[in-house]
Amino acid sequence: MLDARKLRLLRDLAHHGTIAAVADALSYTPSAVSQQLAALEREAGVPLLERSGRRVTLTPAGAVLVEHTEVVLAALEQADAALAATRTGLVGPLRIGAFPTAVRTLLPAALVALGRDHPGLELRVIELDPVAAPAMLRTGQLDVALVHDYDYVPIEPDPALATEPLIEETMYLASTEALTEALTEASTEAGNDAILSVRHAPWITGTPGTLCHTVALRVCQAGGFTPRVRHHADDFITVLTLVAAGQGVALVPQLAATNPPPGVTLIPLATRRRTRVAYRRGARQHPAVAACVAAVHASAASYLT
């Protein structure tokens, strides 16, 4: 009988690419991960990994087993959800991951509702970039996460996770009146013409590696130029403050654009940001996950109306 814990390690290796990365994500030692994977190979009776120096890749048998592992793990999540449904009341930790603007806007009302309706839940919030959420969901560090993607940076499907739509936002070009005076029709119409009109301006983007940084690059590249980045900032309040100070232009989503500083002009673009609720496949019917998802949906509906 194959061990589910070892199967999970093989699945994580397929995602992370190296034994060292798997060990780091799970707070194991690389040797411990290697030993468990070697034991799984003995249980399977066929080679699952090909080793070339420090690199490890899956054999065809290993790839097949990973596919079945996703089914096995989803079934275990369903079993856990069914057991939880037999208990009276919701108790224990509920770990929620969300990006900064969601923590400030969508999440507070949901947390209040969950605390009121299910006082036995231990609500734990982790603020993070959506790039980090899938790995934390897979390893069980999170139960629910709010993630987002953009027209130019779509989410890659993850067989271990399931998602459902939450909200869709307009993206804005944040500039100053002095800069936007040079714009013609682009300053009042949605579209990438507004982006092209500020191609020579300095830019404020997120830290390299974040989705906010990637989408700024992609939007500008779609307009035919590479932005001249002057500042990196991940908090949109900071971004808008820098824009107001004449330090550059930036892309800002609707949730972060409700109260811009004086002097900041917001030009709607055709680009959209879509936020989704994510959880491990098979976990949707877990009472705590279901309650959290319902509370987040209710909060989002009331916030945007």
C-alpha cells in the first residue's frame, strides 16, 4: 500500500522542481525528503525519479503517479470534510491567506461574520502575495486563500486546487494632473492608449516577483514599450502617495483606488483584475471552508455595492 504522506512529497517535488525546495517549503531536511522518496520508489516497485547531478526529474511512472496522487489527496480532503460535518459546531483553526488590498477591504466584514456565527473557530489571517498562496494551500499552511490574476497574467491551473470567482475590478492608470494634461482623448477613454501616452514617464511597480510587478511590465509591453521603473512599492497607499509626489505613474486596482490623494488622476483601463477564492480540491464541503467562502462572498457583494 502506497503511503499518502510520501505521495504528497512526490506531488510537491513535481511542483517545486527540486528536493531542496520541497524541504524548504515543508521545513524538512533535504536528506529526509530524499529518504522518503526513495522509500516510495521501493513501495512502488518502479523508478519514479531520474537523477542527474543535483537535478531530479520525474520518470513517466512518476508523472503518472502524481496524477493519481491528486485524486487520492482530493478524496482524503472529501473524507475529512465529511467527518467534520458530523461534528456539532465549528471549532479549531481556520487559516486564511489574502493579498493586502483584500485584507483591508474584503476580509474584515467576513471575519466579523465568522467570529459572530462560529465563535469556536480560531481565525488566523496571513497577508501574502497571491504568488505564494498555492504552495501554502497545498502544504496545508492555509485552508482558504484569496488570489487574483489579470488579463495579461492569467492563473496557471493547479490540479491540487479549486477556485471560484469572487469579484472583477477595473484597473486604473494613476498619474498626476501635470502628466495627464499632456493626454488627449486617452485621458477620458478606457484602453491602452492611456498607457502609451505615458511611455516616457517613470513608473512605480511592485517588487520583482510579485503579480503587481509582472502585470505592470506586461501591460506596458503590450503597449509596445518597456517601462522605466523608478520605485518599487507593494502597498498601494504608498504607491499612490509616490504618484501624488510626482515620482511616477502606476497601475492601481479598483479596491485600492477609492480615496486617492489630492492631485492624483485615475484613468480607467481595459485591463481587469479578477479575484478568486481558492482551497484544496475536495475541501469545499468542509463546514469551516464553506462558512469562510460564504462569508467572503457576502462581504464582497456588500463592499462593491
